[in-house]
Amino acid sequence: MTTRDVAVVRAETRPATPAPERGYAVGVTLGGQLPSDVAGYARAAVRAAIGHRRDPILRADLRIVRYADPALPRPVASYATVNVNGTRVRVHTTARTPYEGLDELRQELTAAFERLDRNRREDAHRRPPTAGLPAAPRIRVPGVVSGGCTIDEAIAVLDLLDRNFELFRDVGTGEDTLLHRAGPTGYRLVQARRQPLGARPSTPVSIAGDPALRLSVEVAAVRLARSEQPFVFFTDVATGRGTVLYVRRDGDYGVVTLA
């Protein structure tokens, strides 16, 4: 991948030294033309966001890519996945420069951790559902996705990570949106609330005519168990946010929600 790069002026207020090393690995993968110190800056940003959490951090992985498409106003995509004691917290940002994107990623990741902690406290006070649910599979602790982007940027992340779906907040409409592989164009959008697109993406997409259903996680689990689909996208009645319940590789269900 080749592209014209521009000089990046880094603010003096950015920390010059990484956060102290802790007992977990931080893997960094780079793509496109990026400055040589981006990997170190990325590790420092993620470690700073994690801070001194008490729950074990098993691993953190980052991917930073500068796309060559001149039509993208924010050509640098940063994507982080942090394994918090078995729960994966995912955050992605897009920006004009890698440093700007990683600064935003640090903030989004901090917010995602706060959302995860809040969800766990709320779940601890909820009565576990019993009636009408399949005995198996189990519903795993929710994962959290944070960060808004355009539809084209969501497509780029979907293809980059070879996913079946991408949950994101569309910056053009402000709506929680699911992008998945379907329809005549190969990409389909489903919105939490049906809204006209703020701008047409450069990549052709189809749009579901109906918005996502408003369901509880428990009812979504019943619908998923009775269908042959790998996931269900819905608006969680408890949070009002777009949520995906999906079948994990081990057969249990995973939950991904927007922070």
C-alpha cells in the first residue's frame, strides 16, 4: 500500500515516556505509511487507559492503518481489543493522523472501561432470568464497543478484520448502526432508529427498511436460539443502545453493545 504522507507535528504536551510496563502483552500491528514511533505511542496510550485496574488484563491488541484512499478525510484507523479477564473490550477511532487517533482511542477506551464496570454493577443487582430461556447456551459477560465513524470507515474496519458484522455509531446520523455482509451489494446497514443517511458512502450499501427491534437481552437470546442466524441486532430496552447478541465459537452467546 502506497500513499503520500504528511509531516506530523507532535504537541509537546504528549508524554515522552511510556506508562510503566505491567504483566500483560500489548501487540501492535501497523499498515500503510506510518511514522516509526507509532507502535510505542500506541502501547503507551493503551497502558495509560488501562491504568491500574484490579481485574486481570490478559492481553491487549492494536491495529493502526493509514489508508491510501484520498477521499477519506480521516485516513488513519486505530482499533484496540483488550481482554479484561475474559471479556473483550473493543474500541476503534478514525483520525487525520495516527497520534490524533491514538489520543482519541485512549479516551474512548477509558470510557468503555467505565461502561463495562457500570454494566457489571447493574448486572449484579438484576435477578437472573429463568422462564422461557434455553438451558444452553450461556450468555457471556457483555463486551463494549466505543467510537463513532462513517459508513465507509466501518466497511474498511469490517474488511480489515474480516468480521461478519461491525457495530458502530454512524457520525452522519448519530444512530447506533449495524453493518453486516448481506444484500445485493455485499454490505447491509440496519439502524437502531430509521434515519436518512447524512451522506452517501462511496461503497454501495443496502439499507434495511425497518429499524432494529426493541428487545431485552433475554428475549433476544430466545429469538437467536430459534433462528438459524449467527447474530441478532436489537435495541436493548434496558439501555436504549444498539446491541448485538451473537453465537460464539464455543457455542455460547456473546453480547456486544455500544458505550
